[in-house]
Amino acid sequence: MNDSKFPPNTNRVAEHIVGLPKSGIRDFFELVNAMDDVISLGIGEPDFMTPWHIREASIYALENGHTSYTSNLGLLSLRKEICRYVKSNYAVEYDPVSECIVTVGVSEGLDLLLRAIINPGDEIIYHEPCYVSYAPGIQMAHGIPVVVPTYEKNDFALDPADLKKAITPKSKAILLNFPCNPTGATMPLDKLKEVAQIAIDNDILVIADEIYSELTYEGEHISIASLPGMRERTIFLHGFSKAYAMTGYRIAYACGPVDIIDAMMNIHQYSMLCAPINGQEAALEALRNGKTEMMRMKYEYRDRRNVITKRLNEMGLKCFKPVGAFYVFPNITSSGLSSNEFATRLLNEQNVAVVPGGAFGKCGEGFVRCAYAASIDNIVEAMDRIALFLKR
Ligand SMILES: Cc1ncc(COP(=O)(O)O)c(C=O)c1O
């Protein structure tokens, strides 16, 4: 007998969707949400509120009755400002009319892009541990995710030799995310140049998810799009969620070659139509006047990073000092626990939430992700509790 409220026929949901794994982070946060008094180093979201002048700009936009659709590509004023910002910060020039599209988060930008470029069976190469949406996003677009592991011994930078081994005649694109979620890794320039050369030699596209790039604490972030021969094969994805603490506004953008932006635009106009006007007005204000506040948050993240990295290493949870994003990725194998056991027991015994590294891919096993998007007091308290947890 079929007790389920669904009919026995199982083909109601498409095969490639049925097969999608559930996000390990979601499961874990179901547990966290059910508990009180948890110090969370789990969420990959700024703890800062969106700076007031940005919020005020969106209130002002509403007061002025700006409640309509915008151009499918996004407000031209915003696209112009984005292209100015990208040119001055990333040294790549794009035409705001034809080479830039405003999207609903990098999430939508990535989805549009994958759907725009993938023919069924095309391979998209990406590095792990990585942001949880990459593999499912590729699968949802009927592509084949191809993993290149990154290693602690390289501070989780991508080794070009490993990348080379993953290339096949079916390779369509390489998806890069530096600074990286969950490891905080960045790419040394010489290695980035090698990756660029591999893309050129094999005539494949590069998807550059540089959403954390402003949060680079030492040295300068170099976009792969700015390297010789790369502009025409790179799609630069960026947004306002992280550096400007604007996750809820859902505004991001993609810049790239006309044919690809045009294809993304085609999908966008029939699915999302446009990004919300209120968020676009807020993003415009962020680009025009947001630098001081953004830098203030950045310096605070840097100070927190220094504290958390020092404390974790002192208690034997080895981690390199990440140069970017707001994550550290300590090795927890000295505890004798798997990353899942570590995170679950830490939560149950000390009310501290961190994310098991396995949620970010197989090679994340043996690590946990700690986001330092939490106040310094909370970070210090969380470190005290982790030290106690390890002693016990
Ligand atoms: C690497 C990476 N890319 C993209 C996103 C999604 O960002 P958005 O809020 O712009 O959709 C995230 C969010 O955590 C992320 O970590």
C-alpha cells in the first residue's frame, strides 16, 4: 500500500533534480535553529547591518515612488557605476550597455551563466572545498561537475598542474572562487597566470566568482579577467552581499563578452525579468558613497581574523592565516573526530556552531569552517568554549 501523499509514480520530479544532494549546511542549521544561546560561527553572512546611508537611499527610493520594473539588464545608471567601479578596482573595462547585467545575487548570475553556456554533458571544472551551490548549479544546467581538489599544504590555492589533469575535450569552463568560501584561500599571481594560460591553451571559459574580492587583507586582489587574453573568455561575477553587507537586497552583476551577457539576458528576461529596483537604488548608493563604511567593516574583519587564527592555532587546530573572505578552515583531525562529529558535539556540548568541512566537498573532511562574521566578543567566547571542548 502506498502511504505517501504522493502517487507511487516517481517520475514527477525530473531525474537530474531528484539526484541533487541536500546541502549539508541546511541540515546542520536545522539543528542550530532549534537551540537557544548558540554562538554561531556558521553563517556566511556579514553580522554588520547594511550601512545606514545605503538603507536610507532605498527608503528614499520608495518615498519617491520607485516601485516599478527596471530595464531587464538593470538600471543604466547602476550599470554605468558598476563598470566604472570594475575598471578602477579590477582593471577591466566593460561597456555598461552590452557587457554588464544586474542580477538577483551572484546566485542568479551563476545560474544564468551556467544555463547560458552548458550543452548537456559539457564539463565544468571547479575547485573544492567550495561554495555549496556550485556542483548542484552545474547539474541543474545539465552539465557535469568536475572537481579539482585543493590542499592544506598549498593553503588551499588551486594547483595549475591538478587543473591541467582535469581538462578533457568536454571541458567548457573553469569556475574559480578566490578569495574562497570556505577556506579563505587566495591565488598567488604566478599560479593565477598559469591557470589563465591553461584556459587560453584549451580554449575554455573562466567563470570568476569574485564576490569576496574587496575583503582581501594583505596584498592586492587581482582579477583573472584582467590578465592578458582573459577578458574575452572570462565572465566576472560580483555583488553587494558580502563587502557591503547587503545580502537581503539580492543585488549582483555579471560582466563579460557581449555574446554571453546577451545569452544570460535572454534567460533572465524570461525568468527573473529584472532585479528589484529598490535594491538597485541601494547598490548605486553603495558604489557612489560606500567606500568608507566598506573599509571600516573590512578592517574589523581583518582584526577578527587575526584573533581567531591565533587562538585556533594555539589550541592545536592548525590553520593558515587566510588573506581573504571571512572564513578560517582549521584542521580538526587532532581531535580524533570526523568534521561532522566535531561540529555536532561542539554544538551540543558548548553551544558553538561551526560548519563541518565535508559540506564543502569530500576534501573538506577533517576541517571545519568558522566564519568570523561575528563580533569580537563572540569570537573570543567561542574560542574559549572550543578550547574547553577540546580539553574534555
Ligand atoms: C562564493 C559565493 N558565491 C556566491 C554566493 C551567493 O551570493 P549572493 O548573495 O550574491 O547570491 C555566496 C554566498 O555565500 C558565496 O559564498
